[in-house]
Amino acid sequence: MIETMEEKAIQEIKQLLQLVDQKLSSIPSSPMKHDLIHEIKQWSDEKEESESMEQVVNPYEVSAKDGGKIDYDKIVEKFGCKRVYQSLIDRVYRLTSRDPHVFLRHGVFFAHRDFNEILDSFERGDKFYLYTGRGPSSEALHLGHLIPFMFTKYLQEAFKVPVVIQLTDDEKFMWILILTLNSVCSTFYENTLKIGKCVTVNKAKAIFGFAGEDPVGKMGFPPVQAAPSFASSFQHLFPGKDNNLRCLIPCAIDQDPYFRMTRDVAPRLNYSKPALIESKFLPSLKASTFKLGVNGKMSASNPNSAIYVTDTTKDIKKKVNSAFSGGKDNSTEQENAGADLEVDIPFKYLSFFLDDDAELEHIKKEYGEGRMLSGAVKQRLTEVLTEVVERHRKARAAVTNEMVDAFMAVRPLPKMFD
């Protein structure tokens, strides 16, 4: 089943190439035929080189052409997802009677797949469940990791639906935890096998860009990430709801390839396709011109590029003060020209985490027109981020080992839709 615009286009091009090959085969050998073949090859090589220079967005790499900005419009077009428009946000408010989350209002979660269908079914009285996860790449979470969790919590409370959270160790999961899955949650393991049988090597290469030098375990992981998208993976939670209970997945847009594959497989297994609502990337504090790539997307591998939930107020202030600014070098220049908000990282962060729309608009106007200095913006951001981190720290401190054990236990949850 061909799903995305990209795959449809590729299929059409393949058909055209087959037609060209047939036509060429019917032409006798001649200098003109030789020149034509050479021109086709030259065009193909140039096209391949051009494509390789474009932005790359997948679960393993996020980079922009020439180190520039990520073009989210191009991502939406390439992936075949849809924009989250104001009408959809208004509908969330109407159905839940809760103010839309700051991530919705400020366009952080900007794209979706079938989110409108989730709202349709909810309006009819049907339920759904949420799925999110984390593959730990550092000892502590940073704010980029928190974004899907914060938004998932909002959705859970607004729609009164359960959440499943997958925690993976990318290097060990396939070889160790899969044995545990088979013993305590056999339907999950069965689904990973079913999904794996539906995805060819060529399909996986086309979706994820796998190459010959990649480890085989990397190719084996997508079915594991896909399996929680299906209610039948959790018989102890959703008995008798194998096919009709839909899943909504809040995630960053770079995770879309996993779930394009999942949605492609779902009808073949007689399962409902998961829906997605997808976010932009939180940039690195060290990014210049909001670059994403080597020093762009907030990375756990560079502690100075990220705010961690274990950072102290002093740490946060130091990191924010060293963040790339679009403000001018002195107050006179700032007053005359104003700040470049397109490249100003502290303002970008405020657009993610400052919940007061009026205040954000005020800062945007005053800072952009030169009546506010970068120091004041950074001070306000330090206050906002300190509050986020402190709230997380207090909640974490209240968690006991007994609570963790209870949370991780395989058990029915009879009141999870109440």
C-alpha cells in the first residue's frame, strides 16, 4: 500500500524510467542514442548530488542544506502530513473545555496525521489512547526530551485517556528486553514479528535511509517502536479492543518515518492506523542562525547546548546568557535596528515555554523594535526555564521506588478512561 506523496512520486518515476528503458531498447545503436544515454546519466548524477545537499530529517539525523534553517513546509510536503490549523486548535478547546496548550497556540506542534479523525471519534463518544516514549541518550532528560511528555500530559488530562510509555535502550533492547516482552506481554512481541514480516528490506531502506554499513539491529528496531501503536499489543490493558481503539502519538517530526511505516502496515494486519501530532525541534542554545545539524538541534551529547532537568538555577542562567542572540552589540545599535528574532535563540525558547501570550507578544514587539535589550530577554527566559526545571525536580523527588515498581508492573487498569 503506497501512502505518502513521496512514495507515490517515486513509483511514478519508476514507471517512467521503465518506459524510457523500453523505448531505448527499441532504438538501434547510434551516436545519437549514445549521447542521449549520456545526458540521462548526467542528469541523474546531478539530481542525486542536489538531493544529497537538501535538508535531512529522520530519526537518526537532522540537518539543513548549507547548515541553514529547517524548512518545515518542505517537511510537511515531503512526508505527506498536514498542518495544524487554528480551526483544529479551536475544536480541541470546544471538545475539552480546556485552554489549548502553549505548544498548540505557539505552533510548536504544527503537523499531524489523522488528528482530525481522532477528534471525530472522540466527539462520537469513542475513546483512544496515547503513546509516547524515550530512548535514553544521557543520564538526564533535557528540555527537548520533555516537550512530548509535557504535551502528552496535557492531552491525557484534557481528553481523559490512558498513556503507554515505551522506554528503550537502543543498543540492548532488541537482544535483552525482547525476552522480557515475550514472557510478560506476549502480544507485544507477536506484533513486532507481524510488523517485521510486512516490511521489506527495500522498504526499510527507502523510509529510513539504511545503508550497508549500518548494524542489523538498527534495521530490526522499527517494528519494536511501531508495536505500541496497536491496542492489541496490550491485552492486559485493552482486552477486546484489538482493532477499534485508535492510538494518538505526540512526537517530534523526525520520528514520522517510524509511523509512516506503521500506518502502511496497519491495514495489512487489520489494525487501525495510529494518528500523530508532531512538533518542531527545540534548537541548540549554541545554534547560530537557528542552524540544525552539527550544532543545531538540542543534543544530549553536548551538555552546553541543552538545559537539563538536573541543572541548577546557576547552570541555567550561565547557559542562557551564553546562548546565541539576535540582539545588537550595544544599546545604541539595538535601539536603532532592533533584534533579529529569526536567529535569536532566547526568544525562540520563550516562544516554546512562555505560557503568557500577551507577554510573549510584548517581548516580540519591544525586543524586535529595539526598546528591549537582549539581557532582559535572557533574564526572563532564565526565570521561565528555572520554573519548568524546578517543577520537574519537585515532581521527581516525590516519586518513590514503590511507585516506580507499581508503574512498571503489568496489570489491568480498569478505571483508566474515567
